[in-house]
Amino acid sequence: MNAIAVSCITFVCISGGALLGMFLPGHHLSTDDKDVVRLGTGLIGTIAALVLGLLIASAKGSYDTQSTQVTQMTSNVVLLDNLLAQYGPETNDVRNLLRRGIVVLADRMWRENSSEVAKANPFEASAASDAFFAKLPQLSPQNDSQRSLQARAIQIATDIAQTRLLLFAQTNNSIPMPFLVVLIFWLTIIFGSFGLFAKPSATVFGSLFVFALSAAGAIYLVLELGQPFAGLMQISSAPLRNALTPLSP
């Protein structure tokens, strides 16, 4: 779901509702009729405000959670590499596989190198990751220290794999389309009522334009926060990509 496109559609619908309201005979309504319209609009406005507030809070919470998960995964990757380095030089091949797997993981999460990403199942591990998980248990520790390091490395590698699957499962955390259509409909009704009792003027047109732009901006904010690995507000991939430096030959 393209956040900019949906926000533009929202702006057009809301602005159209406001303009349509200006051309309806609202000035000729009786006082009782106006009260009914205002009460109904107030009810819808309250519902829409609550829904928008909850959506923004939920989207921000989800964004922060996934950002924290990426940070945690990055720190675990660095820790895993340090444990393998402490194990000894015989882990160089495993560490190289770890580096290759992280590059592929970042490409898939942030949808980069799309020609290769499109061919892969999001939940499917890369060839480098499969080889890494196959070779890690095959290390032959020679003392208690190496056995402890291997056990810790396996546990951390498992945690990284679980976080990866969790992040991919949360990738499409967007608003259901029927829900979004109803919300836009509510906003259109509200802005239609704004124009219903207003006399057309430059001030009114300018104010309604700014109000409609603000409401569309709220929708944009919700949609952008729901896609943390794409768009203008995406989580940076630099920390994960730069977490591991190349091994010395």
C-alpha cells in the first residue's frame, strides 16, 4: 500500500467533501436541522479522532518495537562474531558465512537488490545462512572454554533466527483497506459539514485546504509507520550492514 498515493486520495476525497458541502443549501436549513447535523457530525468527529489517535499510537508502537528488534539483532550479530573470534581461527569460515548471510538478510528486509529478493521466500533462509547453521554445531571444541563458547554461539544464533522470522512476519503491518475506506468516509462527512454552513471565500477555502492536508497527513503518518523498512521513515539498515567488518585474509 503506497502511503503517498493513499494520502493523496484521502486529500482529494476530503477536499471534495468540503467543496460539495458549500454547494448544498445549508444556509436555508432551520435551526433544528442545523443542530441535528452538528450533533451527528460531532459524534462522527469524536469517533474519527479516537480512531486516528489509536491508529497513530499503535503504528508508532509497532515501529518502535521493530526498530528495537533490529537493534537487538545487530548487537547479537556482533556478540556472535566476537564469540566465534574467541573460539579460535578455525571459525573463520563460519564467520565469513555469517557476514554473507547478514548482507542477504539486510537486502531482503529493506527490499534492496530487488531482482534477487523477488525470487526468494521471505521466511526462507539464504544459502549462506543455511551453511552457517550447518557448520556451527560441527565445530570440534578441544576444551571446556571452547565448548562453552560454542554453546553460547548456538543460542545467540537461534535468537537471531527467531528475530529474523518475527521481523518478516511483521513486514506487512498495514491498515486493512475496508477500515481505511470507512475512516476516509468519516473524514469526508466531517469536512462536508464544515463547508455546509460556510460562505465561500478565500479564507474559508484556504483554511479547509490546510485542514484537509493535515488530515491526509495523519493518514500518511499511520501508513508510513506501518512500513518501517520502506518509505521516507524507514529504519536505517546501516547499523546492521556495518556491524561486521570483513575478515583479514
